[in-house]
Amino acid sequence: MSEISEYKGVWVLCEHRRGIIQPVTYELLGKARELADKLGCEVSCLLLGVKVKDKAQELIHRQADKVYVVDDPRIEHVLEEPYTRIVSDLIRKHRPEILLLPATSLGRSLSSRLAVELKAGLTADCIGLDINLEDRCLLQTKPVFGGTIMTTIVSRTHRPQMATVRPKAMKEGVCDPQRKGVVEVLELQESFFSSRVKVLDVVDEVASTIYIMDANVIVSGGRGMVKAENFKMLEDLAKVLNGAVGASRAAVDEQWIPYSHQVGQTGKTVCPKIYIACGISGQIQHLVGMQSSDTIIAINKDPSAPIFKVANYGIVGDVFDIVPRLTKRFQEDL
């Protein structure tokens, strides 16, 4: 293994779907820029796919200093073996000290393979990242024990320091159309692209799974909704606000609403402009997934419910009385 002092730079793996860069990439670039500024180094981004070269400037505008591009029809679909070879080869050549990946199916699958291939440390599902300037170590914060406590993990002896980051856990990098950077298009040998897996078909995700991640307004229900039929009330409010419906784990476990709507430690991490929690007590498992929302409004008949500790606005009362009144009022105003 090379000396730790030989490693420098913060790298981000770009996630895109059919050439459309996903918001989590911008979130990673925003945090990478912050970390790189503290370390006094550059931010680089890895862009792999087909017909993606023209997206490199978009990544530079979002705070990348350099973009490594592999644009090849042989990786039109994400295949773990070619991706692992390509990324690990680049890391061995350029030696970044930090590699950030999204905590998505792509990032989780690839990061574990890279950790084994590079004999590097890996922290999964981070919700916070910082730098210890004394030793340039990455401070990787994540929930553990079902989200009941937070822990900070440090990799002192191996590089690169690798972390996957939950979507919506961090703010997107500022877009500056005037930023300049370097784009390096790579031509790789055939051996990089061999794979024992062949993609036969691609099935798009359920629309609601995507929508809750991108929604500016989310109306969520918990055990206080009592039964599945009562979620219609939340759907009505969400529709008026052009938002999405979320849920706590308790509501999903009761099978009142599909898992794709679950917000929290074992569900989605969201960061809408407005999050309305209806009949949700506010256990840490749920708070982990929504506490970075810009504005949190809690409705609960229990004045001592933990949700009120993180809420910007709290309404103590019956959701079955308050939610319909809110819906009616917004309908009148809009």
C-alpha cells in the first residue's frame, strides 16, 4: 500500500439515469467542495455511461474541478464488474484520499466491491461528513442501533476513505455556470468491460418511490392515523399542496401504505421545503429521515410527543379534525 501522504483529492461518483444526472450527485458535490476547501485540494467526479460526455460541464458547474469520463456503449447499463475495474484502476493511478458515493443501489453495490478490491475502509449510509484538520481524516457520521444513537467513524490507516451518503441528507452544491474545469475522456481496453452479468431488461421504478424523494412538500402519517382508509385524508392535503404522501415505519408495518412511502432510518431520507407530520410521535428512526427538512409542521394530540422538539411549528390536536380543515383552507386560498 502507498503512503497515506501520497493520497490527495476528494472524488465523487456521478449517478445518472439514462443520462439524467440524479440530485444526489449534486448533493455529494456540494459536500465534496466543502471538504476539499478544508483540505486544500481539488474535487473530481467520475462519469461513466453512454452518451454522457456532454454532461461533464454540468458537473463542473456544480463544483467539480475535474471530470473523468468513460463514455462507452459497453456500459450502457450499470454492471458492477466493469464499474469496479474502471473505478479501482483510476483510484490506483490518481490516489484520491476520499471517495464519496450515493447510498443507492448503485453506490451500495459498487462501494462494497471497491472496499474489498482496494483494501480500504467504508462507512455506509452517512448523514454527516467533516474533516479533522489535524490528521486530514474524514469524520463519517451515521445512525446505528436502529437509529437510536449517532456514531462517527474514522479510517486512519487506509486510503481512500470511502463513504456512501444518503440522498437528501445534504444540500446540493451551488450551480455556477461560469465555473471552469478539466474534462478528461478516457479510452479503455476491452478487458475493462467484461462481465459475467448481462442485462436483459430494465424496469423503471414505481413513480411514487421517485416522487417522495423529489417532492417539495410531504404530508406523512404515522400510527395516529389508526387505519389505512384514513390516509386518503393525507392524500387530499398533499394533492392540494402539489406534494407527496409519506409514512412512518409504524404505518408501513401495519400495511396501511406501501413501503415506497416510508420515511426514516429503514426508509427514505427526504429534505422537502415543507414536511407535515400527522399522528407521528417522532421516534429517532423517523427523525433521521426527515429532520433536515426546511420547515417541519407537526400535528399530534400528545403535547409531549418527541416530534415537537424538531418541529418549527406544532399543532396539538386531533389530526382528523385539523387535516381536513387545513385542506379546505388551502383549497380556498389556492
